[in-house]
Amino acid sequence: MSNNNLNADSCQSQESKILDYMLTGHRITQLEATEMFGCTRLAARIADIEKRLGRAPQREKVSVKNRYGNTVYVMQYWL
């Protein structure tokens, strides 16, 4: 499947930046991806990385506090 996004160059750049970040041993959540890389579709970039590497990054649900102080669960990814 090819990337038909009009911003394909931007998506590829986000993918590379996220991959490089994870390759250095960091874990990443959607909020971190948005703040650090301007990526609002982390799950899509993770799928792209999976295709690129031929293996899926590890993932787990982690609990965090939202802006209202409630505990919510988000997905965290790493290699």
C-alpha cells in the first residue's frame, strides 16, 4: 500500500524521526509524538515503521492522568 497523502514527505519525515527516537531506547505515546514531531497519527506511523522493519514495535497500555486529573489509558510504543 502506498502513501497517497498529499503530505507524504512530511509523513515520511515523521516516520524517520519517530523511528530514530525509538531506536535510541525511548518509548513514545501519542501526546509525545504530537509535541515532539507534530505527528497526530502515531498509530499510522507505527504501522509504517512495522512495514519498514518487518516486525512490530512493542506496545502496551499505560495509565496517565488527563488534564482533569482522571486516570486514562494510552498506548506506548518502543523497539
